[in-house]
Amino acid sequence: MEHKASPLNKKFWTPGVLVMLVFMIAGAIAIIARFTGGIGYVTNLSNARPWGLWVGVDVATGVALAAGGFTTAALAHIFGRHYYEPVTRPALLTAALGYTFVVIGLLIDIGRSWAIWKPMFYWNTNSVLFEVAVCVAIYLNVLYFEFLPIVAEQFKGRVNLPGIMAVFNPLIEMILKIGDAILDKTMWIFIILGVVLSCMHQSSLGSLMLVAPTKLHPLWYTPILPLLFLTSAFAVGYPMVVFETTIITSSLKLDSEMNILAPLTRITIFLLGIYMFLKFGDMFVRGTYIYLLDGTYQTNSFIIEMLLGIMVPWIMLLFEKVRNSRKGVFTAASLIIGGVVINRINVFIVGYKSPLSDNGYFPAPGEIFVTLGLIATLMFIYRIIVTYLPVLQAPKEVSP
Amino acid sequence: MQFSRRNFFKFMGVAGASVAALPSSARAWKSKAPPDSYGCLVDLTRCVGCRKCEEACSEVNKLPAPERADCQCTIFDRKRRPDDKAYTVVNRYFTGKLDQFDNPLPTYAKVQCMHCQDPSCVSACLAGALTKDETGAVKYDVSRCIGCRYCMVACPFEIPAYEYHNPITPKVMKCTFCYDRISEQGGLPGCATICPTEALTFGKRKTILKVAQKRLKENPGKYIDYVYGEKEVGGTSWLYISSVPFEKVNLPALPNKPLPKLSETIQHSLFSYLWSPLALFGVLGAVMYKSNKVQEEPQNKGGA
Ligand code: SF4
Ligand code: SF4
Ligand code: SF4
């Protein structure tokens, strides 16, 4: 396990980064419009459709796709598979950034953004959303703590503020040192806490819709919705790592780390298998397969989710040839991720319909700009951080 | 290195621990309905669509005057819903009923918050901004609201509306059951005081439920033998009786079970005293201790 992460030595302003910048500007304009004209000014939300793209994608999907953080932490640190440690850092960074943006997305979506602290003082323990909010809030801090040693590693012993600020150098140095030492001893608490909190709110995100049985389509409304959300978060964690690692290593021309990714996909067969089993089992037990041929857009969306998002990638991964090819693994991982994205969109948007007052919904351009803008900003910051902090494995220092 | 059999069981052990204990601590869910609350009966056979209740409601709640308050014809061409400017609206429905000259007969139906006995919105609100009062009113306290709109997602009657065009301080808007008025001795909701045909009857829920049942019994054939709201979603403060099927006037068929029951039962059986997170923490801690010991790698586990 003698791997070593290091900052990157690469050019920062690439065409890709410039494209991100364009999306960021469009998103910023839409956000300004939201905070001057109101949610109604930039979105197609209505009284019949209180939650749309922002909750379905920025929040619910964001949380699901950040699952790589706690699943890799569990594997490498808790279950002691240190072999996988090279991917824990990028996964941790994705999770920390992902949750930061989930909270930013929430701040944009809720009507009274400045009041977001209120649930910390006014508790309703009957509310599923209360539990989700508390877990996400604590987990975000846990993620920051877990990330701190990476910052300390880079700056410890070389804090060097310019000019007048230099008087603070010894102080900051000391804080970094002590903080790092304390964290080193207590890190195991944060790691386990992170996994526990993740299990709690990943599942509870599914419980959110249980209170609205008349609004969510029966193909998705099931009492085991929390279990499905949890198992799908488990299943999507490693594919997210595969996806990210492949994109980053190929766009930055680093080692592909296939030696780690290939065994990760073996675990995925098992985890995705559980999710698939529950999904199908649920469909047969509740008899909802009767909807499958009715041809509505909701049913079609369900079929796409099941077929392309679960079955095809699962079968693909059964083949050794796929698992050992960079392209094959990447394709399967992308399909699994797509499947979870569609699932969250289905539960929160496509499958949701207010029977009395529904007036149809498709996200307004403003909503789409905000969502794309947030995603672009996330990628942009990721790029900055891997450029300056030791997150990614240094090229040519391949572990055992 | 492979995903060995041993790892498989480790995973299973942890997953099993968190699922297996699910029902053990489940305490029976109990209704939190107030014992002697108020209610209001709407008799659709008496409503003539004068829309006076809309006007009275706007007045007592300081809302803008209803859209074309005097109009009793073309306004009905469109099905309206309560929104951020009106807590109640009256709609007209042609349900296929004919008068003696074979002209279609209209049925008018007032909509407002039903003030459910075990309201989904109250269960959903994370900050407790919505509460069920002793009077039966479901009250909204804007000082706790964060504007997440989960109450709107939860409400089976699609009642709470939102001030979508207020960028900074929007509120959830819905019928208050005229809480300030009915909590005073002898007070009536604005809408119930004004109704000229006595289509609206306010009183203790138990009493008006009897009134409704008496009317059904004394006028055989006139009404459908059913009090809407007696049992729907565990019961509502507002009750409806009608001569036409309730679904035809947009009163949805709903289960008799209070809708918060399932999610509250799951939440409490999993998280009361935080027993399951603590148990999971313990199991994971043990696994971590063991797996790191086995490999005899005493270096730091975090970050790197
Ligand atoms: S009708 Fe809707 S808003 Fe009114 S109490 Fe019931 S759940 Fe709440
Ligand atoms: S919008 Fe306000 S009242 Fe409704 S659930 Fe959210 S915090 Fe509660
Ligand atoms: S009870 Fe009060 S708030 Fe509700 S509809 Fe009647 S007048 Fe309006």
C-alpha cells in the first residue's frame, strides 16, 4: 500500500475548463434571477408541482452519486482492504464537493434560504425530511474533517503567507500540526460516522415519498423504497469511482488504475445484484408488472431504468472480458450511474403526479441553467483542487 | 486481490444487523387527533355557487378580493384551485344530472384545506411550522418555515399553495380554519357565517358528523349514503355530503389509513433513541478494529 498522492503538474486552462466557465456564467445569471424575481420567475414549479428538477437532480441525485465517498471509505478503511486506498481520496473529494453542492442546490430551491438553520432548533422528529436534513448537515462536516489531513499534508511545514500576513505563519503552522495530529487519532470515528450517516439519509431520501401514496406512480411507490434507495446507493458507489477515475486519468493522461478498478467491478456485480433482486422482487410481490405494457411515458421511463440502468450493465459485468477492458468497465459503470440518475428523476419528477391539479411539468430553461451551472462549478473546483492538493495518485508510482 | 468469500459475509453481517432488528422496537403508531375538535359540514345539495364564502374568506384573512367576485357564470368555465391569493374557491361541475326539462344540473363544490385529523403536511414539515391545534385547525407558523415545500408534496388534497413570486420571504398559503375566530367562544369561520343557504355548518366535529348522518337518514334517495371526510385519511375536520359521486366533484378517493402512518412508523422504529445508528456504529467499529488488526498495519487509517 505504498501509494502516494500528489498535486498535479498540468496546464489548468484547457478548452474543457472554458466550456465549464460558460455554463457557470449562465447558471449564475439564472441564480440572480431566482433571488430577484422569485422561484416562480425562473422555474415551472407550481402548487401542483412543488418539487422539480432542482430537488430531483441537484439534491436527490447529487446525494446518490456522492455515495462513492462512504462506500470506498467503508471498503478501504473499515473492511481493511487497503489495496483500494488510492481511490479513496478522489472519491472523498467528490463526496465533499457533491454534498457542498447539494446544500447549495437546496439553498437555491427552498423559498427562505436564509432560514435554512431553523430545523436545527425547531425539531419535528416525525418528519423524514428532518432526519435527512440533520444527517446531511452533520455528514457534510464529517466530510470536511476527513478531507482536512489532505490539506494539512500539502501545507504542513511550508505555510508561507506573503507580506504582513507572515506574522500568522507560525500560528497557522501550529494549528495545522495539532489539528492533523488530533485528526490522526480520531479519524476512525469520522470514518465510521460518515458511513452510518450515509446509510441513514441515503435510505431516508427514499422514505420522503412514502407520505404521498396517491401522487407517486405504483411502479415506484413501495414500502421498501428506503431500502431500494440504500441498496442503489451501495451499488452506484464503485461505478462512480470507476467513472471518475477513468475520465480523470484519461483527460489528464495519468495511469488508468485498471488494477484497482477491475476488482471494484466484481464487488459491483454483487451490490447491483442485490438492488436488482429487490427491484424485481418488489415488482412481482406487488404485482405492478401489469403496468409494464401500458405504453405511458412513466412506464417507459421505468422500463429504461430497469433495462439499461440495471440489467444490461449487470449482465455486461458478468463477462470477464468486459471487466478487464477499460472501455467495457467504463461503459457498464456509466450505465449503472445513468440508471440511478433515472431512478431518482423517476421517483421525484416523472413518477410524481398530483391527481387533482396536475398541469404537466417540464423544467424551465432557468432551472436547467442552474443545474448545469452547479455541475460545471463542481467540476471546475474539482479541477482546481486536484491541481493544487495531493488527491490523485502521482503518475508512474503504481501500487502493488 | 479478490472479492473473497470472507468479505461477502462481512458485508452481509453489517447489512443484516441493520435490517433484521427493524420490527423489534416498533411501537404501535397512534393517532394524534385532538379529542374534541371542531369541524365544518359542506352540504353540496344546498350550495348555489354564490361565491359569498370566497368573498368572506378574503375579507377575514386580508387577502385580495376574489377574482370577479360577482361573476357566477363564466368564472365557472375554468376549474380553479385554492392558491396564494385565495384560501377557498367554489367550482361548478356537471355530473350528468338532469332537471325535469332534461337540462343539465350543476353541482357546486367549495374547496379549502380539510384540516385532516392526522395531517400529512404536519408530519412532513421538518421544522414543525405546521401544527394540529386542539380546535382542529392546522396552523402555519411562518417564523419556522424554510420554504422546502415538502408539506405541498405530502398533502393528499393538494391544498398548500406557495408565493412563488416572492424571492426572499415567500409563505405557504392555505385556509387557516379561521383559527383566531373559532378559538374564541362562539366564533365561526368567515365562510360559514356568510353562507345564505346554510350549505356550511360549523360545530364540534362529533356533532356535525351526527347532523350529517341525520340528513342522510331523513332524506332517503336524495343523498349518496356516505359522509366524505369521516374516514378519509383517518378523518378530516371538514366533511362533505352530496347527491353526486364525490370523485366527480374533485373529492378524491383516498385510503382510510392516515397517510403519515407508514413513514412515521419506519422512522420511529429505526431511529427512536438512535438505536439503529448506534448499533451500526458498533458493528462497523468492531469490523474495523478486527480487519485492521488482522493485517497488522498499525498506521493511520484516515486520509491516506
Ligand atoms: S388538507 Fe392538506 S394542508 Fe390541509 S390539513 Fe390535510 S394535509 Fe394539511
Ligand atoms: S414549506 Fe414550510 S411549512 Fe411547508 S414543510 Fe417546508 S418548512 Fe414546513
Ligand atoms: S375557514 Fe376561514 S380560512 Fe378557511 S375557507 Fe373558511 S373563511 Fe377561509
